[in-house]
Amino acid sequence: MRDVQDNLDLAQLQAGGRGFILNARDDRKKLHGAGCEAVGAMVSRAYPKIFFEESTEAKQWLDGRYGQSGWTNCGLCGGTDPPRSIDLPPGE
């Protein structure tokens, strides 16, 4: 776990596409996959971003710090719980 330092650091983490990034806003804490387009730009004055290498590391830290109901996974990428695709028969 480490703080994301600036936009260059964020861009490198996103380009790598591995790991997870927490947007630690005052009003909500949302965990994204590192490559998620919803992570947004780095604006250190607004709120910090925190990088985690592994999903278990992220979940343990978030649950310990904010409780299980104090943070959410991203609705777009799924954060640590990526959405599963469902194969539907043709025409459905």
C-alpha cells in the first residue's frame, strides 16, 4: 500500500493495469482497478489516492480502517469484485 504521488505516478499505475486505486474522498471511499477509467485525475488538494498491489491487501486495510460498510467497489470496473459476464442465448 502506498500513496499515489502525482499525475505521472497515477498514469504509470493505470498504464500497468495491475493493482487497485482507492479514491479516499471525505464523503465516500471507492476502490477501483488500477486501469479503470473512473479513477479520475490526481488532484491532491481534493482527496488522496492510495494504491494497493493485491485485492486482499486492499480489502483488509479498508475493512480495518472504515469497516465493511464504509467503502465500496467501483460500479464500472468492480474494484476487487469485478463484474462477471453472463453468456445469454442469442436473441435474449
